[in-house]
Amino acid sequence: MPQITAEDLFSLSIPERIQLVEDIWDSIAIQPEKVELTSEIKYELDQRLEEYEQQPQEQSSWDEVRSRLWRKV
């Protein structure tokens, strides 16, 4: 497998880097059982889930967040 350097990544446009991050995240998300979480991260996720469940109308969907990010590019 060819080695990718930071210089290679910085030569990509911002939208290309965002797409790369999404692709990397998707490749991780298909194997959630292999992701090891610290107790601190588990606690934070539990807190965020509880906040969402208590006030779902106050939260943003991923589509809304992505849309806001793309408007800034």
C-alpha cells in the first residue's frame, strides 16, 4: 500500500478533505465492535445521549450540521 503523507492531504481541496474524513469515518463505523472507548468517552456519550433523549428538539441532525459546515466552506 502506498504511503500517504501530510503533504498529500494538504494538496487536496477542503471539500476533498472533508469527503476523505467522511469516508474514513464510514470505514470505521461499519466495524463498531473494534472501536475501543475509554470510560471517559463512554461517560460523555451517555451524557450526550441522555441530553438528546430529554430535549430532542434542541439537537441538530447530521444533515443540518453538514449543511452548516458546507456553507462555511
